[in-house]
Amino acid sequence: MKLPLKHIVILVICSLTGIFVYQAYWLTGLYRTMKQEMESNIRDAMRTSDFNEIVLRVNELQKDNVEHGSVTVSAGYGADGNSLVTSQTISYTDSTYQDTLHSRTETMVDTLKTATGDGAIAEAVASSESGLDVLLKKQDSLKDLLVSIQQGIHSGVDTYIDVNLQRYDSLLMVVLEEHNLSVPHRTLLIYTGSDADSTVTFTDTLGIAGDSSYIPSPKAIRYDYEFNRHRSQRYQLIIEPVGAIIWKQMTGILVTSFIILLILGFSFWFLIRTLLKQKTLDEMKSDFTNNITHELKTPIAVAYAANDALLNFNQADEKSKREQYLRISQEQLQRLSGLVEQILSMSMERRKTFRLHPEEIELKGVITPLMEQHQLKADKPVNIQLEIEPETLTIVADRTHFGNIISNLIDNAVNYSKEQAELTISCRQTGKTVIISVADRGIGIPFEKQKHIFDKFYRVPTGNLHNVKGYGLGLFYVKSMVEKHGGTITVKSEPGKGSTFTITL
């Protein structure tokens, strides 16, 4: 069961639409994922840079400890009154400087213990069904815990050394560049507070760093990171929307997706075009089969009737009648032979074993007999003028098929002329190239039809010339044989003024 062409077209369109929609959905999802990841990277970069800035300030404190004495850093007190984060170093000599560094390292471990209580972790593990794994799987809880610890350290260090905004900005840009986010920006240090009775809240910008030439647009995005425990101080990073950066990073994927869609679109278009051509060809073949069946029966029936009259109705005794019937039989058999020969030539041309038998032939010796044959069989006056330069011009070609080429062109010129056929056949040599043209003064061919006249089974509408019969094989055969000889054929025509077919070999 054949699927109708319109159903195939609908399926193809639905397939392309589905692929396009899925591709758009996938790209949109990828964009959102990359955007979320990039924004997460920005916030992590702000937190990491803040930690690095604290470490650098702690290093400065340690240097001061070595030179000036001991310093105790506290990040607040717990419910029991004990210090949550305490780092104390007492030293005045260079020999104990390494102990100072060791003390700072141990402080981070002590911080985690004191911040959660001495037995908090052990109690959490004991109370959980799966032990420590459950606690470690709670990524958000651990992250919040680390941020809280970092804020506690921040509060203690800020007591002795103020935040260095310029250094923080430099550290932040290094981390952002690692994530391919080197963009114009502003970094602000903001303080938020209130009056004594908490009735008025105010915000003050304590410092600005970053690109001095950058002026944020109305669409600029602001990322905040609150670094102290009271949420009164925060860093603010101002940059333009990251959408353009994400699209730039997705350029390779977008180009690849676009190329894939183009290839699919072209493939489906070519498929539909091929199906349409195949459908047209099938219809033409069906028409050809119907027409050729009728045309084959006609000469056979006429020749049979003439022969039957001679044999069974004593028409052979009268000379004029006998000659008339014999002539009719001969004409019909010639017509039948020509039709069969044309069909066989088409079949042979498509065979892989088809071979030409080229030989050197004289153009005048081949064309002159063809002119006489067409003048004799034509039912209208035919005047053919032959021009050959030089007169002994020869070419290397298959004699039979070359004769059929010229015969087809002459036959078309005669058939598509009106009351009288005026033809000019010219042959000339240009260098190693032979140019043969057959010109007539017939009805001509419309310009939009000229590109189709060499197609198989195609026939140009003949207007009021209803006596022109054919099957759309002649010019297709001519073009095929000319190309087999390594040549080309072109046509120039204008309706009402005739046509000129030019063969170059």
C-alpha cells in the first residue's frame, strides 16, 4: 500500500518541527544550566576571595605577633560563655615563628570543634542511622556551617585589621578569570546599620574598587556576599548580565545545531523533491504507455487492412490499387520501425553495456540523404539549405546514432513549422571543434519551456498545431547521444520566429 505524497510531506514537516522544537528546548535548558552554574561560580568566587583575603590579613597579624608580642583573636562566645574561635600566640623570638604558623593551622580545626561543641559531631553521628555519611551528604548544611565559621573568623580578624577592598578585588578577578569571566566590573564594600532605637536603617558605601571606566547599565546585575555574622557588611560585585558570555561559550554548540538542522532540512527537501519528480515520471510513463500502445496499434492495423485487401478482395489485379496499398503498408511499417527503433535506442542508452562505435564520417554524405528522406515523407513543402565549411568536413562519431541525432532535429523542425518548412543546416569547424546547427522558422519555444525540452517524456504545448504527434523522447535521445559523444547541445528560440539547435562536438 503506497502512502500518499501529501501524507509523506505532512510527516516530514512534523518531523522537522519536532526536531526543531526539541533542539530549541535542549538549547534553552543548556543555557539555563550554564547560567545557574556561572552565577554559582561567581558567588563561590566571592566567598573564596574573601577567605583568601582573611588569610592574607592573618599572615600580617602573625608578622606583627613575632615583632610586637601576643595577639588573641576571638570570633564571639557560645552559650556557655566560652570563646568559639580563639587563636593565641605568645612569642618574641624568630625561633618560635614556625610555632605561630602551626598554631594558626590548628586554630581552624579547633574552630570547627568549638563552633559545634566538643561532642556535637559525635552525637550527630551516633544519632544518625547511617553514621557520618548522612552528615556529609547534607552539602547545603556543611556549606552553611563553613560560611558561618568563615564569618566568625572574619569578625575576629576585622577587630585588628580592616578589610582591604583593593586586595579583595584583585583576588576576586583572579578567581573569576579561572572561570573565563574576565569582564568589566565594580566591587563595593557596603555597610548597613541603624540608629539606636532601630527606627532608621541606612546603607553606606565604604569603598569602591574595580574598573574606574566602567559605568553600570540599568541591566547590570549585583551579586552580594555578606561576610560578617551580623550581616551588616557585605561585598557587592556589579557586572553586566552574563547571558552574552554564555551565548559566546555556546557558539560551537549553536553552530553545530544549526548545521545539523540545515542538513536535515536539505535532506528532507531533497527527499520531497525526488518523490515529486518520481511521481511526475510515473505519471509520464503511464501516459507514454497508453499513448505508445495506441500508436503501435495504428500502423499495424492500417498495414494489416491494406495487405488483407490485396489478398482477399482482388485488389492486387489493379495496378494503381496495388501500388497504393503497398505504399500505405510501406509507410506504416516505416513509421512502426522508426518508433520501435527510437524506443530501443532509449533502452540501449540506459544499459551499462552500451557502447558507441565511432568512425570518421563525412558530414555531407550523412546529412544529404536525411534531407531527401524528410523532404519525401513530409506532408508539406520542405526547403532545406545545407552549409558546410569546408565542404569535406569530417567528424569522428557513431554513424548510426549521429544520423539519428540529425534526423530527429530535422523532423522536429519540419513538424513545428506551419504551412511551409524553411530549414538551414550549417556545419563549420573552429579549431578542433565542430559546430552543427539546425535552424527553422517555425512556431518557436517559449523561454520558460526551453529548460525542459530535453527532459524525458516532456512535450512543449503546440497551441493550434494539433497534428504534431510524439512521445517526448526525440530531444531526450538527441541530448543523451550528443553527451555520449562528448559534446553539448543548446537551443535558442523565440515564439513565432523559430528555433536554432546547436551541437558542439
